[in-house]
Amino acid sequence: MQINRADITALLRSRGQSDRADWVDRTLPEVVDTHINSALLKMLDIDLSTLTPAEKRD
């Protein structure tokens, strides 16, 4: 699954984790592959079921 980086940063900011959100914004690509970045998402305590998958661009 792929999710938008903006959704991750918005979730982190809503938790008051602005520093982590800023780091994610600088580090991850615009569309994040959840399989490749699973360890990072787990460390950030991101529940993938609460996020909407990114739309595929052709």
C-alpha cells in the first residue's frame, strides 16, 4: 500500500509531534510505500488503517 506523506505529517502534527512531522516531510518521498517503510511507520506509531491509500498516478 502507498500513502501520501502529507497524511503522515498531518497525523503527527495532530498528536503534537511537529518535530517528527518536519523530519518526515524532509525525509520521505511524497508517496510512501508502507512495505518498504514499515519499520519507520511502526516506530512513529502510525496505524495504517486510519490512513487513506494514495491514488495511483498513471
